[in-house]
Amino acid sequence: MAKRFRFRLETLLRVRQLREREAKRKVAAQQAEIARVDQLNAQTLREISVQQAALVDAQRPGYVDATLLTRGRAWIMHLRGVIMQRQARREVLVRELEKLQDELRVARTQSRIIEKLRERRREAYEREQSVRAQAEADELAQQLHTFAAAAPGAASCPASIAGQSADGR
């Protein structure tokens, strides 16, 4: 029975695949954080729109409350400042994401290299096994041919190979 294919660098391949998965996880987490910041900014922009509409409504009646307008504008300025801080944070996150994506590309390349090596070695192993099987089949055929040629009357009677005489006994 033929030996099973064994790739000696299987442990290294598993380590590299683990690194690749970890890099993918980090990239996904960074992308999720960027999406969260974008979502918070969108919510804050909606809040600014609501506050601006409230200020416009507060100015319509004949009486204008200056304190209310001042507070509303201050709140809107605060929200815009928060958005600017988040934008700065987002830029940092995007730069970190680019680094993580580079690390993922490197990890993916390293694992692909070992995977390709394993594939080539498996193909070579299978070719070798095929050659061995063919050699064994050729050897068996040669032995049968030699046996048939050595036995008297064997050439005219193929049943004699199976151990039977020409008359069926």
C-alpha cells in the first residue's frame, strides 16, 4: 500500500494561515470602526439640521429670544467641532487601515507561497506514485509473461495461467 502524502511544511502553512486570518480580522475591525465613525458623523449632521431648523422656527414669531439663539448656535458649533474631531480620528483610522491592508497582503502572499509549494509537491508525489504503480504493473505483466513462456503448453492455453488444464479440470 502506498504511503499517504505528507507535506513537511504543514505546520508553517498553518501558522501563515493563522497570521492571514488575524490580519483579515484586524482589517475588518478597522473598517467597522471607520464605519462607526461615519455613522456617528451622519447622526451629528442630522442633529445639526434639526437644531438649525429649530433656530429658524424660533426666529419666526415676533419675539426673538437672544439667549435661545445663542445657546442653539453654540450647540451647533459644538456639534461641528465634534464632527471635525471625528474626521481627524477617521483620517488616523484610514492610515492605520492602509497599513493593516498592507500587512494582510504580505500575510496572504506568504501563505499562498507555501500553498503553491504544497500543491506542486502533491502533484510530484502523485506523479511518482503513478510511475511506481505503472512500474509494478509492468513488472507483474513481465512475470506473467515469463511464467507463461516457461510453462509447457502455456502459450497455447491461457487457462493454464489460472491453474487449470486445457480440458477444464
